[in-house]
Amino acid sequence: MSESENVKRTSNQAAGIARFKFPMKTDTLILAKAMRMLADNFESVHGLEYLAMYEAAERLDELHEENKRLKAEIDGLKRD
């Protein structure tokens, strides 16, 4: 890809991102799924990027489950 094509692509990507309102907060499970999809479709010579994205998705799932458990525990304490 030529430098001018790369600049045009980057500009188009920036224009697409600009329509979102920041800071935005994506649901944790959707974010984890997106990370897995990125990892599955990412081509890397070493595979390190894949592993990092996949591990991030796994950790998001674990944190989501722990957060749910803690919220339920707090709700139980409030009722007592």
C-alpha cells in the first residue's frame, strides 16, 4: 500500500470513529466477544498479538463473572 493510500485509509478510519461519542462504554461481554473475534481474524508472524487479545477476552469474562457474584453478594447483605 502506498503512503497516500495509507493516509487516505487512516483518514477514513478516523472519520468513522469520530461519529461515536466518547467516552463510550461497551458491555463487557460484547467487548470480550469482539476481542475474541479480532484474535481469531488477526494474522501475526509470532502469534503474540493473538494470545494477548485472547487472554484479554478471557480476563474480561472472568472479571464479569466475579463482578456479578460480588453484586449478588452485596445485594444479599443489603436485604439482611
